[in-house]
Amino acid sequence: MSAPQAQAAADAAPQRFRPGDPVRVRFARPPGHVRTPWYCRGRAGIVERICGAFRNPEELAYNRPGTPRQPLYRVRFRQRDLWPDYAGPPADTIEIEIYQHWLEPAGETKDAA
């Protein structure tokens, strides 16, 4: 591992989830720049993969350093769970990349308004 890679790993928040873990997207309504789509907030899905750790774009939008780096996960949702009137096949899914600070274990609900 190179020195920059080692430093980036040291600056990253620890990963809370693994592929296959059930998660729920926080149903928060914070003001400002938000990178989590409204339609998936409060909904449960499954972690499909870990994409890496990146500077938090919600903080970068305000010219802050965006640290610690946040793990980014690809989460798979059933489309019917996001849109109850979805008329497609029941097995249809959508994958959304969501930063760790927006996720909680599927059994928890610590929503912030």
C-alpha cells in the first residue's frame, strides 16, 4: 500500500456493513446539500457491495474537508418497496450508492427531522 493510500485508509470512518447486510436508509430531512435520494429514505434494502471510502460530498459542497472519509455502499432495493404502485415484475430491483452516515441496520430507526 502506498503512503497516500495508507493515509486515506487511516482517515476513513470504519465500515459498519458488509455485503448481504440488511440496512435502512435514514429518513432525515436535513437542510442543505444532500446526496441521498428522497424516494429511498426510510426504506430497507440489502448491501450489494462496498465501493470504497470517499470524502463526504455533503461537506465538500460547503468547502469543508469532507473528512473522515465515508464508506460508500451500493444498496439493492426491490422497486415495489420504493414505489408501492410499481407495475413491473416483482423481482425488479434498483441499486443506489449511499454513504454510510445515511444507513443504519434494518432493525433500527433513529430518524432525524
